[in-house]
Amino acid sequence: MSDLADRLQQDLNDARKAQDKALVLVLGTVLSDVKNKRIELRRDPADEDVVDVLRKGIKRRRESIDMYDKGNRPELAAKERTELEVLERYLPPAVSDDELRAAVRAAIAGGAANIGAVMGRVMPLFKGRVDGSAINAMAKAELAK
């Protein structure tokens, strides 16, 4: 297994010993998703595969928070926010706006004249470290200049 998956498993074991039911639930769910990813890939997932699983879990929780806020269910939204914070701890460090802007400008300078071309060049550089919507917004802003 990857280092990140091993860390998740160790933290799950620690949470079980501490009888932290909320943390056990979150980490157990994520590790279950990692095992499903292993089955899908037919190999042990690498750290970047585990980060993809974490990002999907974070996205689901953000969508749930939005729905619970709209449905006036603050207690459920708070639970999802707590889970979101737990998952974000396992993500690699975020990329700075300056670093992202420099990569987008380099792609444009390299001949990428539309949003698809810029995304195609920049996404692989930051896979698993930046949300695609952030790259998209930065690319649109730079192309509009």
C-alpha cells in the first residue's frame, strides 16, 4: 500500500483505541473507498490515487454541506464540515496562487490559446494538489488579459 494509505490505516487504528467514533467512521469510509480503488485499478493504489479518493470524499462532503445549509439542517452541515476538515489534513500542501499563475502563463506563452489547451498543459503538473476549478478560473482570467 502507499504511504498515505498506511498513514490512514494507522490513524484509524489509533482512533479505534481512543474510541473516537466520528473519526473511526470517516477514516473507515475513506479506507473502504481506497480498497474499492484498488479493486478498480487491479493494483495497490499509489499516493496520487489515494489523494484522488480523498478529493472525491471532500467534494461529496462540500456538496452535502451546501444541501444541508439550504435545507436548514445546521447540525448535519456541522458534522459534514468536521469530516471535511479531517480529510483535508491528509491532502498534500496546497499550491500557491503565484505558482499556479506562473504555470498558466507559461502554458499560454507556449501557444495554448484556449481554455482547453491551457487546462491540458497545466492539470498534469498539479494533479492531486489543485482543484480543476481553480486552474480553470485562473486560466480564464489570464486568457482574458
